[in-house]
Amino acid sequence: MTAQVARVSNPEGTTAMWVRVRVRAAQQTPGWKTRYAVRSGVEGTVNETVTGRR
């Protein structure tokens, strides 16, 4: 509902809407998914090291 109200008052979209749409589109690309997989693997390893979990 809030997004609908925002679109009515700002048909072109706000800056936040514009950025969100483009970031979400970028997140669907194979290159982004590859980079994110590496990042999530590193974060998991760091978390295991810090918390002592395996």
C-alpha cells in the first residue's frame, strides 16, 4: 500500500525507488551472484572463527 501511495504522489519515483529498482536488477546478474557467493563464504568462515562454531 505504501509503495502505491508513493507512486501516486511521485509518478517518476523517488530517488530511493530509482536506486532500489536498479540495485535489485543488478543483483540478478551472474557476475553479482558470483561475487556475492565469495563474500558470503568469507563471512561464514569469519563467523565460525569468531564464534568457534563449525
